[in-house]
Amino acid sequence: MWNKPHLLNALSDLLMLVAGAALLAAGAVWLVRVPSLPVQQVVFAEPLAHTRRAEIEQVLPPAIRGNFFSLNLEAVRGALEKLPWVRKVEVRRVWPAKLEVRIEEHKPVARWGLGRNELVNGYGEVFAALLGEEEAERLPLIYGPQGTAPEVLKRYSELVETFAKVGERPSQLLLSPRLAWQLRLENGMVVDMGREQPKAPVAARLQRFVEVYPEMVAKRAVRPTVVDLRYPNGFAIRVASEGKGK
């Protein structure tokens, strides 16, 4: 082998490569274990509407362990995502000693049920968080069996568009355990839409009602308190005086 220079050159190159890899590995271990290079600053990319600084200061410090290179970004993300108003978190390192945090907060579009401090965001996700009384009163109330929030929210949005044609707006939409729909308008009127029927879908029965609403409902001297749309070929109305005797 000593008489073969090309083999010696190849062996030399291999040894240098191994030595270089060893130095890189040692350097990586040193960067991870060295007590210096601490994270000195955490920057939030956007202002937060609901999440308070005190909540962040409570969960964040225990998650920032190690130095700039060794801290676990997933641990930081997971700690912040446990906060009530936090939906999604992105964390990245910014050299030499900074963490940049981007938080997507829940944006409530409706209340979910009563007395449980649960809200629904625009994705149809239910989350528990406290909301100011005035802000909560401005949100519609929707509710249904577990796992139906996306469906209920979608139906509510459709009803808003439907009743906008007659100058009314839904304030409450409930889906019963038997999958029957009940709507309440801001004027107090309750609309029982019932369950889906193969020959008379809810949408078809509702459309028929909206078409006659201006003449048969809006112009009445006394507005109905309840409208029953569960009939396949028509609907029934009830006013306050009639309701007392039934």
C-alpha cells in the first residue's frame, strides 16, 4: 500500500473527513450543553386581543429550558396552546438570543350553549373561554349534540342569508338530540323547522315560508310567537293569546 500513492491520498482524505465530522459533532454537543447562549428575549409577532400577559408569564418560563439551540420549540408551542384563547402557535429561533412567537387566537362568532363559557370560532371549533358580558350578548347562541358545531354554524350562516331577504336576523339556533332544528329570530319569533324529511327538506320548507313572510307574517297586526314548519305542505302559526290556551 505504501507504494501506491493514490491509496494513501484516499486514506488521508478519509481520515480528514472523519476528523472534520468528529469536530462538527463535538461542536454540536458543545452548543447544546454550553450554559451560555441563553434565550434573552421572547417577541410576539402580533398584538393579542384576548390572551393576557399574566397568562403567558405563567406558562412560558417553565417551557424555556436549555439554551438557544437546545430548548424544545414544541414544548413552548404546547405550553402556549393550552391557554384558553390560543388556537395555534408558531415559534422560531432568531439569532442570537431571541424567540419569535406568532399566536393565532380564537375569534368567536357564536356562543355554544348556556352557562358553560363555551364559544365557537369561524372554523366551527368549540373552545372554553370567558368573554365580556356586552361582547357575549352581541353573539348569536347556537347549540347541538357533541361534534355538531361545524354543521350548526354552517346552517346558522345559511339562515342569516335567508332571513336577510325579509329584513330579519336569527339570534339563536338549536339542534336537538333527535336532530330537529329550532330557530329564534331577533324579533322573538320561534321557528320550529323540525327534522330533515326526504320529501320535504328543511331548506325547501324554510324557503316556502320566507317567500310568504312579507304578506302573511310581517303585515300581521300581532306577530306570531311560534311558527311551525314541520308540515310538508304548509305551516302553522301561533300568537301569544293563542299560546295561553294550548
